[in-house]
Amino acid sequence: MGKAQREKGKRGERELANLLKDHGYSCRRGQQYCGSNGDADVVGLPGIHIECKRVERLNIEDSMRQAVDDTGAEILLFGEEIYPAVFHRRNRGTWLVTMRLEDWIALYKEWEAGRDIDSR
């Protein structure tokens, strides 16, 4: 990976962290050294391992595999689940999030359960 690509990746990570901050989450770039240590690209969403991709041509299968593999290196207290997710966008595009269906269903069920409690 060339220097220009690394810089674009860093800018994408900062951009994403700032967008998540705008939504009230205390996010920042992860502590990365050569991109090979398995840390999340952006941290601050408990239970979500963020793999951030700022590219025109994304191999989503490879990116998701990387997120899943890197998630195994993370440990949360009380054995809580960590969901791998790829946050990605192209030039002039909008940010998208890709997750495995079973992880999305688990999150949706949690949201739905919270919504049921709030409506009582």
C-alpha cells in the first residue's frame, strides 16, 4: 500500500470518527501500527469492531473477513458480543455499513426489545 493510500485511509478514519462524534459517540481512530495488529480502525462504539474502508473499489468479502478475524482479538467484559462491521464509502459517496446478517438481527432484536420497554 502506497503512502497516498495510507493517508486516504487515515483521513477516512478521522472523518468517520468525527461523524460518529457528531451523533454523540466518543469515537477516535484506533491505535494502529502498520495496520496489522488487529485493532479496530475506529474505536468508541462498545461491542462494534469497526473496519473502515475509504476506497473506490472495495472487496467487501475480504474486508468483512478481516473485520471478523480482527474481532477475535478483542475481549469485552462479561463475555459481551463484539460485532464486526465494515464502514465504507467511495469518493463523493455516502457512508455505508456492512454486517453479517446474524449480527444485524441480534442488534435489531436488542433495539426492538428496548423499544417495547419504552412503549410501556
